[in-house]
Amino acid sequence: MKKILAWMGLAACACMVSFASADAKPKEKPRKGKPADQAVLDLVADFVDDRHMRIDGNLEDWAGGASIAFETLLSGEYEYDWTGPNDLSATVKSRYSATKIYFLVQVKDNVVVNKLRQWGSDKVELWLRAEDKDGRSLGNLTGISFDIGPVVDGKKTGVKSLAGSNKLEFVSVAPYISQGGYDFEISVDFALLAKSSPAFDGTVRFCVLVRDWDQDDPNEDEATVGSCPINPKNPKSLKPSEMGRIRLNLGEKIWNTAMSGELSRYQGAWLKTSANVSGAPIHEVIGFSDDTLVVAGFDLGTPNLSWHTISLMTSPNSRPVSLTTRDIDGDKYDEIFLTRTEPCDESNMQAERVYVFKFANDSLQLLTNYVTEIRSDDGKVAKNSYKLSAKDIQQTLDAASSADISSCTLPSSGDMVPFIMPGEGDKKRTISF
């Protein structure tokens, strides 16, 4: 009996110890969000015509297209400052035109608030940096804040420059507050981000930061989510490698649009390059195939995407060699140089012929053409060099040219500069335009 009572006493003691241990276990604290928890999110942007995008809060313009979503806390505490995606999360879409980049930021927020003395208001920050196709920066980090707080009071969105240029006339925004959150429709001119537009073949690095206050507890802290691991307390420290990418390739869009029309009949390979031939803010795409030169781009006589063509006389067995551009007359717009190997009328000879084109008066024009080299099958060569300016062409016979080489006859495409042959007497000429 004593043994039984002793065992019962030990059991009771063990139970008491067990209960005491459970009561003594410390309560787990809510986990805090931190920037390192958020991955870098890239975004695919579709090309649009500015005429089809209206910053008016109507989201019909945004039907379709890719988006990114994020809800990982960068700051604030789970279960205390953030109770789930309906408390704070966001999705982002982007589009771009020849001159602007557009964003649609849709925020889920169960309480949309304005600023109070001890708390801030809800807002979105957009951080941008433009790069060229090789990843070189075209401008400084730009930060813009869009405050939904004033909209709660029936006022305009509060727009503020946080870093970079203060030229907010290049920014447009339209807000919309719904029962479950709010949206910002935003456009930013590339002129705010860089001196030269990244639209043709570049990248816009971006990060969207959303700040949220519920204002329902005196101990509340700000909750934030973002599309990259940005530090909400020091967003200006954001590095390019920490920002998402939006790759822009307007050049390809221009060319594919041109090729889907009347130019689709050309089946040959295209020589292609790009340059500023018209003075438009976006470079033109230039291509040559068979006997036709194409210049495609914006503001080529119309504000919309269009293209101009010019045809050369065909020569059997002619072969394009190179397509380059440079400014020869100092007007800051490039002329186009097409080099083609063409057979002379004499079957055993070939010539290197250069065609120079200029876009002027809303049309593509052949400025001049000349022969730089004549070659015969027996190894004889004659060469001329040319220096072009706005007024004239300075032409020089290469001293190493073969003295007894025959002349070359080529079909004419416009006024061709006469080739200086060895033994003609002249070694240099100046031809006025």
C-alpha cells in the first residue's frame, strides 16, 4: 500500500512538473520582415502606341500582358502589422512606347489611410534607372513617391521626387481607390531618366515599394512590400544589381512591323543597322536586301511608325558588303553608306561601289555614288579614296594602283563620281555637291 501511494505521489508530481513546464514556455514573437527575404523580380513590357494609352484610372488599356506579384514583408511584423495578402500585397504591369514607360501598380490594402500625426499615409514608390544595351548607365537612380493619402480626402495624388531629377512634369498619374485597395496608373517620360532614350535597345531597371499603415494600434509599425530587396529605411542605397529588369527592344518591333507589310515579299537576307538619320528621338532601323534600301522608324514624315524605301539598279551577281552610317555634313544626322561588289561589263573585272543616302524633306534620297576599287582576275587593282563633306567630295588616286588596268563600266544609279584611272593625268579631284 505504501508503495502504491508513493507511486501515485510521484505521478502527481510529474504531472505538476509537466504543467509547470508548459506554462513557462515563452510565447513566440511575430517574425519581422526584412529586405533579404524578397527576390529580384523582372518584368516583361509590351510595346504600345502613346495614342492608345490614357492615364485616366480606366484600366481597359491594360487588358492582357504579363505581371508580377509580391507580398513578402520588407519591414513590419507578420501577424501584427500584416495579417495576410488582403492586408498588403501588390501586382505590377508595365508597357513602353517610343518616348515613355508605363506602370500599373495594383495594391491590395484592407484599410486605405491618409497621414496622421503619429503615422504616415499609404503610398507607392517607383525607383528607376535606365541602361543601354550593354548595361551602361544612361542616368542616375530616379525615385518618385505616389501618395494615396490626399486622394482619401478628395484631393490629388501627392507626387514627390525622392532622388534624381525633380522635373515631375515628365510624370503622369491617375489613382483609383476600391473597396479592397487602390491602383496607380503611371507614365514616366524617358527624358526624366536619361539624355538618350533606352527604348530602342536598352533596359529600364525598376523597383516598386509599397508602404502601408493601418492606424489601428498605438504600437503599430509600417509594413512594406516590394518587387526587389530594397531597404525601406534607406531606399536611395538601392544598387542596380538589386533592381528588376524591363528589357526594351523597339528596334526589333519597328523592323518586324515593317516586314509584316509590303516588304514581306523580300525573301533574301537583310543587312541591318540603326542610326539617327531623321532627327527623331528614336533611332531608325536601316536594312538592305536585293536592290532595296529600307529606313523604318517614327517621325519619318508622320508621327507614327512608317518606312521609306529606295531601289537601286540591279546588277547580276552583285553582292552587298557592308551597311554603315556616319554624319558627313555636320548636321548631327547620319548619312547611310552601302557598299556593294558589282561586276563590270567586262566579265573578268569587279568593282567596289559605295552608295550614299540621306533622309531629307521627308524622303530617302541617293546623295551620290562612287567606286573605290577596281579588280581584274589577273590581280591588277586600281583604288580611289574619298573624303566627303557638306559641300564636296575630295577624290584621290591611290599611288599603288596598277598602271595598265582596264577601265570598268557599270550601270548607272544616279550621278556616279567618275573613277580616276592611272595614266589619266589627274591624281586628285574635288567634286561639288
